[in-house]
Amino acid sequence: MSFRKAMLAAAAVIAFPCFAHAEQGVTPNSVAFAQVAAFEGPAAALGQGMRLGITAAFEEANAAGGVHGRTLTLDSMDDGYEPDRSAALVQSVVDGNNHIGLIGAVGTPTSSATQPIATAANMPFVGPFTGAGFLRDASHGNIFNVRATYFAETEAWIEYLVDQQGMSSIALLYQDDGFGRVGLAGVTAALEKRGMTLAAEGTYTRNTTAVKKALLSIRKAKPDAVVMVGAYKPVAEFIKLSRKMKFNPTFVNISFVGSDALAQELGDAGEGVIISQVVPFPWDVSIPVVAQYTEALKAVDAEAKPGFVSLEGYIVGRLAIEALDAAGSDLTRENFLAALSGLTTVDLGGVTMVYGADDNQGMDDVFLTRITADGGFEPIVPGGGS
């Protein structure tokens, strides 16, 4: 089945859930997951990328006979990156009882609204695309993260800019909500460790590209670097406007920005922009899991290009598959959750996730990349250049 046909099939399942699945999304021949994420608006590429990666992992497993004879399906629902809409959709997933768990959520404000609903229902919440600290509380018992925290990313920024590059003036642009404030706290903490404070800060409203006021405020401070905690469309608008105004500090972005989407939005204005990453280089097929991801991606969509977001989605999908395999053939939501909780070391070949009783985050790696003149990416080598 082509990726597009698979998406149409998923849409049909969403439209008629009561006819599609047995209780908890498990039948003798299938198991269904729900993804509530952004598929429209300024964060759309993030939900789309996660869906593509998860689908690639699921279809790879299905082509090999599924997991204990069950094929895996993904039902994706658009929350537009709006917390209220996300909460309503997650509540409908819980009430419908047609899915074994939630997977591949996108965003801090949306996860803040939905995680309590999922936790109250003891619904697995697997691989959200956010580094927010509140999701790292393993005592909830239903949250299983793949990626490093935003605090780890912001520390990596400041370590590079201040400790390695000798910069003394750092400004911050952030989204004015829970996501942005997590970034603000991380940057502030990293600077305070070094006896520094922000030179300037500016905000914009979620799901808008209204960044000019923030830009004018930040430009007055003449910072060496502007670090940015936002989605790709407003961030791209900020950088393009900056270039037009001949304001060219070092621009640094968080992984949530969506590297591929940002590079595409920026075009010629993207060269030199730095982005922190939490998964390996998606084009390095010498890494076994990346080679597997590349083939799985081609199988679901021959035109899809590898990228950081879909690679993360693929790794999230593989984590779910590991737990389904460990849960055994007599599958229920309860024993799937128990299998997730029992995972310790998940070695995918070049990516190893390690979990424990008090650790629900698999990976801690953060590395920096830079957009090249042709819109590609190059790694920034610690202590040196690219």
C-alpha cells in the first residue's frame, strides 16, 4: 500500500472507529495507535514528519508479518497545535477505547493539555515530539520519551556560543506559551551558570508569524547571537526580516523548529543558521538504524526525503514495536504498558535507548548542525568548526 493510500485508509478508520477496532484497539489480527498532532498551520511539518516516520516503522513491521501476527495501524488526528483542540481529541480517543495508546504527539502546550487526560486513563503516551521537563516524570507511569530535554539543548547552545566561541551577548526569541517558557528557563539557567544574563528577549504568539516587534526590540541590544525557541514559520520570518535589516548575529534554533522545514522556508537566508538535534544524521547510512529507516521510508513513499523529524518518528515507532513484541501474543493495553515499563536497553543499531524505574527518557544525545549554502546540513564538531 502506498503512503497516500495508507493515509486514506487511516482517515476512513477515524471516520468509523466503532466499526474498525475491538476494545483497546486490539483484534486478533491488528493493533491500532492514535496520533494527535499538528497537520495544519505553522507546525504542520512536524506532525507530518512524525506520522511519516512512525508509518515507515509500522509498515516495515507489517511487511515482515506484523508483531505476533498483528498488523499495526496509525490513526492520525489534527489538533492544529492548539491545546484545547488537542485535549478534546485525546479525550475522544480515551472515551472511544479504540486504540491501545497515543504516539507521536507534537508540542509542549498541547502535551501539557493532553498528558493529564492520558495519565488519568492509564493510556500509553509514547514518544512525544517535545523536550519538556514535565514529561520526564516517570512516576506518571504511562509516559515514554525518546528524545533529550530542552534543558539539554539550551545548555549545548550556550556551551558552544559562550564557552567555545567566546560570545558575551545572547538574546532570545521565544513562543509566548509553555513551550517558549521552558526554553526561556533553560537558556536563563545556562547563562546563570556562567554569571551571565540575557541581553534581550522577545516573544511572539503561537500559531502566528507576528515577530517584527520582537525583532526590533532584540536588534537594539546588538547581540552576538539570537537563540530561538519556536516553530519554523515564525522563526523563518524573524531570520528573513533580520537579513533584510542587515542584522546578522548567529542564529541558533531548538530541534522542535523542524530543521528541514526551516531550511526550506529560509531558502537563501538559511546559510549559517544553527539547529540543535536529538537524533543522528538522517543521511548517514553507515549507522544501521538510519540505513533501515532510509529503506522503510522509501517503501511507504518513494518521493519522501530523509529528515530529522521523520527519523525521530521512525525511532518512536520502533520503540512501540519493541514493547509490543515484549508484551506477547495475548495483547492488552495493560500488558503493553507493563512491557513499556519493563524496557531497559533498546538497541536499534547506532541508537541505544536506556530506561529505568526512575528514567522514562531513552536518549540524552544533543549535537549541533548548521544549514549549508545549498540548504543541506553539516555537523558542528565540538571544539571546532563544521
